Amino acid sequence: MKVERPDEIVLKPPTNTRRHDVDWLRVILFALLIWFHYAVFSLWQLEGGERGFKGFNIILFFVIGVMHQWRLAALFVISGMGTAFAFRRRSWQTYLRERWARLGIPLLFGTYVLWFGIFDPIDKTRLLFTIFPGSEDMPYGHLWFIYNLLIYSILLTPLFAHIRENPDSRIVIVVRRILKIPGGVGIMLVPALALSTNAILFKPWGFGEVGMWWEFPRYLLFFLFGYLMITVKEDYFPVLDRIRIPVTIVTPILSIAWFITSEAGGIPDIMEGGWVDDGYPAFTSWTIAASVIQSFHAWFWCLFVFTWASKLLNRPSKWLSYFNEAVYPTYIVHMHLTFLPIIIFYIIGTGYYLGLALGTVLVMAGVLICFEIVRRARFARPLFGIKGGREQVVMLWPYNRTKDESLRKVLSVGFHGLSFLVVIVLYLFLISADWIS
């Protein structure tokens, strides 16, 4: 009789666990990421070089500022939710192997290939293992999201395994009690207070950027919250329905309060942190108030998008699986395709807003073209964060049009060559943008 190793044990998934709203939110937020990066990196094109608060510009800065406070937070929550679903039917060993394949391989590919680390491997490797190297020295560029996510997954695996093996453990009981507080007060206040505590204690000492310094534990908390909410999903999704109206009322109020606070002056970078280095005291009533407003603002926006997604988006679609598969590869390549259109539209004089509209469409089309190519190349798929191998490739056109293995091999060689060409084109876009600028 065959004896199964612990890492071969496959837990049976519960029925009806798929949440289409979570998948749709993931797709939508990564699409917004493309728009956001284009909008932010082309701000210098605003007329007069002022980037000032005149006319329509104040709306732009309000939207960008508010979105920056919650979009990544919501993505980390969604990642935690996905982890909770995955952990129910996997051993912790299998989960870590899959995390490495899904996050680690694209991270190394991005570091050493897409961001030129292969030309300076010693220094890039040193920076890869440097804690908080700073935005200018990150060897993985914009892929810091999956870098942090990989670390969070490893750090919290013992806790995830404990909760799965002890579904009535103390932490699960506490989470259920919080969710059952009348009026949804628990889910609105407790996570926001935990985030506020993190901000108050850690934000004064270091400038938070791209998931470093005080943002590192902040995003870890969001990731953990996502996991815990799905762990008790029988209580979580009903409470989302109960808080929809109050959250919808409070969220825009918090956005206005955050915007006013961030522009009020007094302490530079009060929302980013690190003011102790500028000679300001670590803790004052103003810094504490700003940290609380910022934390509540981010958490209420997460609740806002989750509650309305639960109501409007929890339904299947023939496009959902396609876009869901496209998320990682489009995220990985989008930054390389962003800068050149910004510069070209500036040169031809389209203006900021028309350039933003046209450029966003072009970048989205470009990332989907890259996705369509690499998903058809078996050995390129894991480099770009796409699951599956030959079995998935042969289901795609034009492989599915023939049973001839020789022709399929020719097609495979062709698409692997095109995938190599994709990397060259990404290089050219990045280098050309730098050269022209």
C-alpha cells in the first residue's frame, strides 16, 4: 500500500467557494494600476510645469491621491483572500512551492532580465537581499508588490497552517466575534485601529515608499486581514451587506478629510512618514490624527469596494478567467511600455489629458499582446507568472487546430521566439524612452 507524504496530501475543497467578485476586483484594480502609473509618470506634462490646483487639475490630484491610499491595500487584501481559498486544499509545503513558482520565478526573471540585473549580477543580488534598499536601488523595479507578497506568504505560513488545522482556534473565535458586533462596527473599527497603531508607532521614523519601512507591516496587515475574512467567510460576506450604506456615506467624507489633512502643511510628508529626520517630534496630536485619518480612509475604501463588488460582481463571466490569467503578465510588463508613449505624446503636443487617454489604451493593448504571445510559449509562461504548461498551451489557438505533433512543435518554437522578441521590445521601449528624455 502506498503511503502519502505530507506534502502530497490534497485537501478536498469546500463546495461553492469561488467568489467571482474577488476575481473581478483583482482584474479591475490591476487595470487601474496601469492607468495610475501612466497618469503619475506623465504629470510633468501639465501646462506651466506647475502641477498646480487650477481648474480640472485639482480633481486629477484628488483622484490620484485618494486612489494611491487604497488601491494597493485592496490588492493585498485580495491576495490574502486568494491565499485563504488556496490553503484549504493544499498542504503548507505545496502552498510554498506554488508561491515560489507563482511569485519567486517571475521576481527573479524581472530582476535579472527585465530590469537588466544580468549585466550587474553581484550588485543586483546584494540589493535583492537588502532590507528596504530604497526606491532608487530596488533591483526588481515595480515588482516590489510580488517581492513583498512572497515574503508575507512565507512569514505567515505557520499561522495559516495553524488556523487550517485548528478551525476553532482562539484567533478564529476572536475574528468571528469582531464580525458579529452589532451594526458591523467590529469590521469597520478593529482593522482600522490596528492600521492606525502601526502608522502612529512606525511612520515617524522612516519615509514609507513602495512597501518599505512603515508600509511593510501596513501591507502585511492588509494581507492578513484578507486571509482572516475568508477564513470566517460565513460571517464576513453577510456583514458586508449590512455595512454597505454606512460605508458608502463615510468613505467620501474620509477622502475629503484625508485630502485636506495631506495638504494642510505643518509637517512635510505627514502621509508618507519619516518626519523625525527633518527635526520634527515623533508624536504630536497632529501626527496621530493624520495617521488615524489615513488608516481609516484606506480601510473604509477597501470595505467600500468589497461591499459593492459583493453586490454587483459576484457572477461568472466568459471573460473573467481570461482577464484573471492576464493579470500577472500584464502587471509584469506594463511599466516597460509606459514611458515611451508618454514622451512621444508630449513631443507631438497632445496635451496631458488626451495623452493620458490615448496612452492608457495603447499600454493596455500592448500588455495584452505580450500576454497573448507568452501564454502560447510553454517555457515562457512561468517567467511571466502564468500557471500551467503544455496541457494549457495546446488548448489555445492555433495549437487546438491541429493534432499534428510536428506542426505543434514548429508552432512552439515560433511562439518561444516571439516571446524572446517580446523581451527585446520591452528593452527597446525602456531604453528609447530614457534616450529620448
